[in-house]
Amino acid sequence: MSGAEITADAPMSRTRAERHMPGEEGVWVFIMGDMTVFALFFLVFAWYSGQAPELFAASQATLNAGYGLFNTCLLLTSSWFVVLAMNAVRHRLDRQAAVLFVLAACCGLGFSVIKVLEYGEKIGAGLVPVTNDFYMFYYILTGLHFVHVVIGMIVVLFMALRAWRGVNLRTHLSFLEGGASYWHMVDLLWIVLFPLIYLMK
């Protein structure tokens, strides 16, 4: 191979690397579809809020924003652990990646415990989905997100098991990247949900 050919091929390889999409295409179709559904819910929530601003403001005042803020920190930390874990996977540090994935799942577990405590407080105070429109949306939106968190924890723990046993980058990297992308989506949805439900007047 001539020097000219090497020079010509090098930029092409870099271009392919730059165009790499983490995970399988099907995962991104699912993620985009899921985010579209949530976006529609957000728009409907905003419309209802505009129709009854006093009701929504009064109901929002009954929420504990501290719970929401702490859960935001937990999910952001979990995403950071997932990023570190994927970096460890690419550097063949499988056991380190496994530990980091478990730490991410533990953050998800902490989120779940706080959410269950929050639901318990609200139900104990008689604030249930049929109380008013705000609480209907509160339970629907945070409940759907909670389901995503639980699914995400299962996926992340499976990723930890896969990493602990050793990762074949050729056959398993796409799966790990897809799982990581799903977890980041769960984090992103909460970053929108938290201010929308707990803070915005």
C-alpha cells in the first residue's frame, strides 16, 4: 500500500468512527418513540396547567421539592457511573465496569425508595390520582417514569453481570451502549419532569 493510499484511508476511518451511533438502530427507534410519548404528555400537562393555574399551583405546593431534587442528584450520579463504566469497558477493565454499573443501579434503587416514600406520604394524606387533574398527571407521569427506572435497573444489573464475566467488544459492545443510552434517556426524562411538576408555576 502506498503512502498516498494510507493518507486517503486515514480520514475515512476517522469519519466512520465519528459517525458511530452507540447501540443498535432499533434501540434508538424505541428511545425516540418513548421520548415522543412523554413529550406529548408534557404538552398536555402544560395545557391543563394553563387552564387551571391556581389549582395546579396549590397542588404543586403540597409536593416535597427536596425529594425531587435529591432524586435528580441520584439519577445524574447514576448516569455519571454509567459513563465511567462504558469507558472502562472500552479499555477492557471489565471488573471495574461491573462495579460502576452496580453503583449506577444502586442510585436507581435509592431513587425508587424515595419515590415509594413520597407516594406513601401523598396517599396517606388522601392525595390520590382522583383528587384533581394535577395529581392525576403527577401519578401518571412519575409512575410511568418510575416503571422506566425499574426496567433500567434490571438492564444495568444485567450489563454489570455481562461485564463481570468479560466483554467481547465485537459482540457485546452494542448491547452495552444501547443499555447505557436507555439509562441516559431515563435520566433526561426526569430532568424535564422535575422542574415541570415540582417547580414551574
